[in-house]
Amino acid sequence: MKEKYNVKNLNRRNFLYTAGTVAVAGLTPAAISATEGKTLILSISCSPRKGKTTATAVQVALDAAKSVNPQIEVELIDLGGRHIAGYLPPEQGSQTPDDFELILPSLKAPNLGGIIIGTPVYFQNMSSLCAAFLERLAVLCQPQLLLVNKAVGVLSVGAYRNGGQELAIAQIQAAMLCHEVRIVGGKPGAHQGATLWNAFKDDIMQDEFGIDTAKKLGVRMAEAVI
Ligand SMILES: Cc1cc2nc3c(=O)[nH]c(=O)nc-3n(C[C@H](O)[C@H](O)[C@H](O)COP(=O)(O)O)c2cc1C
């Protein structure tokens, strides 16, 4: 189980994406999904620590979503090690390309059904990387709303059992409502989204309750997009 969710063991598509092979072939993962006629659930892990607890938890949610229906395709984008600048006005360099450009094709995928956003809890709120990512989503609501009616679920991981996970989730949900998305929670015990507790030295799979909430979020997302 632990091995499965070692984020080094990305599925083949994510591996190819990471390795740049897909880009060489001229197809983004989202483009491949579209050709397969599947509905895409995209997940963004917003921890600067690549492959750690947030990334593992969103992979658990994605796997749960995928198990609901074979027509669901999943993709994890780990922002760890990536550079995403927050919003800057044009005169201060907003045109400078950064890693957000790599994410845009998946966010604009015609078969995108929903997005799971995962964040670590930083001082009872989302990470600055997550805030920067959300600010950059402005290009998807102006001049045209491109995420309208997409399902959005949120997951957060904190070092304390009650470290602000629900507060961070609520902030992200509030931001995403500006896109006129459909906010999705989980099943009982996870109605607000997935809340995880990193109490086991980064082995998040040991947080049985939290992992259960991640699975419940994934299942609800699957139900919402199919
Ligand atoms: C700057 C900073 C602030 C943090 N603030 C909180 C907090 O308010 N509440 C909490 O439960 N954990 C807090 N943590 C702990 C992280 O949320 C926790 O370690 C989480 O698992 C990190 O996610 P990652 O493993 O994906 O990087 C903080 C960590 C950092 C670095």
C-alpha cells in the first residue's frame, strides 16, 4: 500500500508527462484523454514539497474516483518544484512565462469534468503556491468563464489534527465559486472535503481517517462528473 502511493510511482501517463515524452509526441495528457472519450478529473497538488503528503493524498482521491467508473481518466499535476507566480499586472511582467503555462492545456481540456485541489495547511490557510495558482486561474474566468459547472473538490493536509484543514478548504472553495463551478464535498465524515493529518513523519497512508476522507472525496467527484 505504501509503495503504491509513493508518488515516485506515478501512473504511466503522469510518468510520461513528467518525463516530457508526451510533449515531444505533441500530445498533452488531456489531449490523450479527449481522444479516448473519457471524462478527465484533474488534480493539482499545491505543496512546494514534491511527492509528499498532499500529492499522495490527492492520488488516493484520484484512484478512488477512477475505481467508480472506467470512463473516468485522472491526471495529477504536482506543483512541487514548479514556479507559479501570483497575479502580476502586465506592466510588471505578467507576460513572463512560468510553469503555469504547463498546466493550462489540462485546465482547458474539452473533456475536463472536475478538479481536485490539494493544499498543505500553512498557518490555518492554503499554501502561497496554492494562492498563486488560484490567482492565475483568472485567465479562465475573464473574458470568458471556462470552468463554469465543472466539479471542484478540495483536500488539505495539516500537521495537527485540528490544524485549520477546514479553514483552508473553505477559502479555496470560496475562490473557486467565482468561476461558477459546482463545489463537491465527500460522503459522511468528509462533507466539506478531505481533511488529513500528517502525524506519521510524512507517511500519510497511516492516517486512516484522513485517507478515508480522500477516498470519499474521490467517489463524490466521480459521481458528480459522470
Ligand atoms: C509554513 C508552514 C506553516 C504550517 N502551518 C500549519 C498549520 O497552521 N496547521 C497545521 O496543521 N499544519 C501546519 N503546517 C504543517 C503542514 O501543513 C504539514 O506538514 C503538511 O503535511 C505539509 O504538506 P506536504 O507534506 O504535502 O508538504 C505548516 C507547515 C509549514 C511549512
